Amino acid sequence: MFKNKEDYQDQRKALMDAAQKALEDGDATKANELMDSVRELDKAFEDWTKTNADFAALNKTPVIAPSVPMQDGKLDTTGGHPIENMTADSVEYKNAWLKAVKGDTLTDSEKKVIDTINSKGKLNVETTSEHTLVIPTTVRNGIWEAAAEEHPALGDLLTTTIQGDIVIIKDTSAKSDADWVDEADSSADAEFTEGQLRLTGCELAKSVTISWKLKKMNDQDYEAYLIRKLGEKVGNAIAKALFYGKGKPAAEESFKPQARGVVTALKAQENTPQVITYSGNVAYKDTTSLMALIKSAYAAGAVIYAENTTIWNQLANIVDTNKRPIFVPDVTNGGVGKIFGIPVKAEDGVNAGDIVLANFKKCYAFNFNEQMAIYKEDHVKARTTDYMAYGIADGDVLTENGFAMLTPSAS
């Protein structure tokens, strides 16, 4: 698939450029296909990197010969690779990063790796003394995977990583279909109303506190622990924003800028056509009406999201006109069951009582305008260290036709 890291980076850049072009052209289907290709390429490169690292570990001689690169009287941890060519994907950077976040002493070469990688980003990091470190790619992917384990909506979301603000052109017209004509007819212009979806920078910051005793564990266990804790914190924040994020504040509002959630977008529509209210228990008719609201093109790939209590107290007890349950328990595909063939997933990002039918893959855009970095602060008296994951991201609904919801009338 690729010959070396530079070849991989060239292929990835070409795919991301093509995905950006597809988004600008309003071709969401092509953009999704290209982003799937990027994920496959990233996974292949991660496997390739691990295999090369394993081979190098097995192949190295236990005796340090004079020709082996040395730094500060120790084996050179950069592997002899040019530091200026390293990226956050590099194994060397990940190893140096782990030592830095744990507070271990770095060699001069490791310090140079840390400073070089961080100065390439938009974080304006000059030295490691500022305690700001770009998170390595494999660790960042691990944080996202840990978050998706807790929140299935994140696993269903297609994210992009395009630096800076991006603008997506979308069709906001109700009708734009082609007409059937014969030889004597001239073709009519299709109705097309151009709309813009602008994803800008919203700051996301979540922190965890770790005792110095825990920092004594080995690097592999420490990395796994940090990934799990940060994944939980970051996942909770993004999942809640996917459904109830307020978006950008108006002049008279005081909340912080954030991704705009699905529920927020649906309730902002005039006469809320995609929202159904129910009183007491959800009825069979409520469920069929919910299914009727989502556009047919978005039904494939749609998922029903609800909090666990709502699933088992409401959805699991719905019966059809013949008194047969319509909820079928099924733990495949990350769900707990199906209704009318559509997966039902337990999502804590949804408020109790709300039931959201959504196609995030096709109808929601989420972009990391600046990748996550980690800030570190030691507390000597308490013998603890604070780690704060910080990133800049934004998200919004591409079309409300891919979403619908049931909500209690009291709300």
C-alpha cells in the first residue's frame, strides 16, 4: 500500500485534499467514501509501524557497539532518523511523549523531538517547559476509541481533521429532481438553493487528576490508563454536544461557543416538524410516526439513540396492534436491540425520555480544527498531576431530514 512513511503521508494528504474538495462541492457521499479510505490507510500504517517496531526490537544486538548513535551516554532514542522529518505519527515521538507526561528525565534528542513536533502545530509551543504536548496519533486514536466505547454515537460519527475554519456548501431547496422530457421539450432548471455550513473553532478542554503513585506504573499500562480516563471525559463532552450543543451564542447570550446538537437544530425549526411529543408511555403510533419523519435516503444507516432507562422502560414495552412487542433484543453492531430493523443503541448523551432517530454518518459534520494536545500541571503538596486534553473542534447538522425525535410533552 505504501513504501515508507513519506509515501503514506503523501497518500493521506491526497485523500484529505480530495475529501475537502468533495465537501466544498457539496458531494457528501464522495467525501464519506474518501474519509473511509483515510481511516483504512491510517490503520494500515499503524499496523505497518508496529510490525517494523517489533522487528527492530527483535533484530537489535544486545551489545552497544561504538557505531550505535549515543546521546547523553545513552542509546539514541530517535533511531538515527532525521528529527525534522518526524511527525506526531512517529514511534520516537510517542516514546518521548510518554516520558514527558510522566515527568521522567528526557535526553537532549528526546527534548528536540518534543520541541520539533509541537512547534509544527498551531499551539505556538517553544519548549517543553511550557508543559504543552501534542498528543501522538496512536494515543489520540485510542482516546477516541475509548470515548466511542462509552458513547456509540461517536462511533457512528464521521469526523474530519481539517485545520482552520471550513465551509461546506449544502442544498437547502425542497425540490431539485430532474424532469422527464421528450425531444420537443427544453429541460427546466432544477431548483437549487445554496446554503453554507461553517465549522469554526470551539475550544474543548477536559482534565483528569492522577496521583504520583500511579505514575510509577510502566509506560504501556500508564498509556492505557491515561487513554481510558481522557476518553471518558472527552467522550462525555462531545456526546452531549452532538445532541444538545447550543452552537454559537448570539450577541445577547453568554454561553461558550460549542458544536450545535441535533435536538437543538430540530427544536429550532419553525413548527418543529421533526419532533413528536408523547404523554406517559410511547405508543406504537408514536413509533411509526417517528419512522415516517426521516427521509428515505437517510433511513439506511439510521440509529435510534436513547438513554438506557428509556430503552427498557419505554421502547422495550411497545407492542403493535396485535399485542406483539416491536422491540427485538439484538446485541450486534453495538446496539441492544432493533425496532423495524433499525438498531437501538444505549447513549448516555441523550436525556432521559428523549428518543432520537439519527443518521450521523450522512447528515452531521464534525471537524477537529486543531488536534488535541495535553497540558500538564504538577501539585507537589497533593502529590498529584493534572492532565488536561485541549482541542479545537466544531460540529453541526447538514440536513434536518436525517433526524427525528420523540420527547415527553412535559419537556
